[in-house]
Amino acid sequence: MLLAEKLQTRRQGRLFEFSLQLQPGEIGLLLGRSGSGKSTLLEMLAGFLPISGGTLLADGQNIAAQPPAQRPFTMLFQQNNLFEHLTVRQNIGLGLQPNLKLSKPEQQALLQAAERLQISELLDRLPTSLSGGQQQRVALARCLVRRKPYLLLDEPFSALDPALRQEMMQEVRQLATEHNIGVLLVSHQPQEAKDQADWLGFVEDGRLTFTAPMSALTQPPSEEFAAYLGM
């Protein structure tokens, strides 16, 4: 289980403080207005921002002082960060070895991830020849081969059309279930994640003000959240 208690950082003089729990295989949906702190929370967890206070435990281990590479997270951004001069195979391989010198088991893991995400026939193509949905599948495959227990998604599908966003959310749900991966997803499209997420959290003014079941989308627990939903 991932546990953050009063996890703090300062950014441009502003204090952010978050508390949450995430179970393996669970998807938490983070909602909130632009600038509320959703991406800041993910960056704190991943180690991209310094933690000035609070507790961060992963499966009972204190990871607050660990560098990003040692933390149990993989993070996927809206920009999928694929290298245009490398093939799909090489882009996925970077998740295993930065020098791309893969062992036979690692090569097999790469092939399995590509097959799982239905991109086996794309392995020798360059990212520039792929559609947006195919590029995000490649980025997800690179996350999958890293075999980290937690996946942080910062609006990774926002540039896709609605049908593709739904398809990619279904993929995330299946990956979370099959591999027991805990997922935190930042999105501005709550309706498209409502059938896949297990709970939602509302971030406002640098705080996670509440977490609630997905039924909160139709029964908002606060006036602020109702206003955010336009209700």
C-alpha cells in the first residue's frame, strides 16, 4: 500500500500538503482546477520535487528520501516522451536498460509487453509514423516493462479523441488488475474515467480536500466540488 501523510513541499512560495492511501490494483482519479496542485502531488511522489515534511511509505518502507530512480513509481505525462530517432522497440527497451543492451529475459519481457498492448507489429517503426493512440500504447508498454508497483498518470490521454481516451482507460484498468498496479490518474475528463476508477479525490488550493467513491460525481460531497462539476 502507498501511504502519504501530511506530505509537504513548497513551490514558488506556496505550501502544498497531501494525505492519501492507494492500494495495489486500485485506480484513484485526481480532479481539480488547473493550478490546484494535482501535478505537484504526482511530482512529489515520484521524487521530482523535494519533500519538506510528512511521511511517504510504500509497502511499509519510508521512501521520502529516495531518489526518483529508486522509488516504486513509473510516471507517464501528456507528452509521451518517445524518442523520435529510436524505433518502438528501442523506446520500450529504454524502460529496461538505458544503454539498450537487453538480456534475453528482458527482450522477452519487451515482446510480452508489446503483445499485451497490441503493438507487436509496430516494433520496428519510428514514433513519427504512429497515430496518437499508438504512441501512447508504446509509452504504456515502456511503463509496463519497468515492473514498478505504482503508476502515476498526468493527463496522458488528454490529446486523444474521446473514443481513444475510453480505450486507453480500459487498457489502464486491465493493466492495474492483471499486474496488481496501483494507479493515480490526473484527468479533466471525470466522466470518461468513472467506469474504470475505484475512487476520486478533489484537489483544491494545494490540498487533497476529500476522497470519495465514484458516486460523488452525481452526489457531490461539497459545494466546491459541485461547482467544479458545473452542478
